[in-house]
Amino acid sequence: MGEEEIKEVENPRSMTKDQFLSWKRQKDDDASARRAEAERKRAEDIAAGTVPMNGRELFVHEPWVFDNTIY
């Protein structure tokens, strides 16, 4: 048995650092766009009165509800 030459084969599924950063940037941009669209839709629904507001949204949109000076 002689010494065999060992070839290093690059994994076809591996990616370079630049490819990963590009993929990550694209994924973050997509997530940001989905989040912005959801926020816009939520604001429209609140303005239309079709969804109940949580405490923070109620405080921002209708602060008179939290006015304790009348008691």
C-alpha cells in the first residue's frame, strides 16, 4: 500500500462569507418590509375601528381614557 494523494473536495453546499452576507442582508430586508407592511395595516385597521387596541395603542390614540383628573 502506497501513500495515496488526498484531494480536498469543496462541499457544493457551502457558501462563501460574501454569499452569506448577501443572503442575510436580503433576509433582513424582507423581514423589515413584512414588519413595515404589518404595522401599516394595523394602523389602518385601528383608524377604521375594526380591531381592538392594546394598552399602548389606546394610550397613544386616545389619551383621554387615562385622564384621572376628573376623579
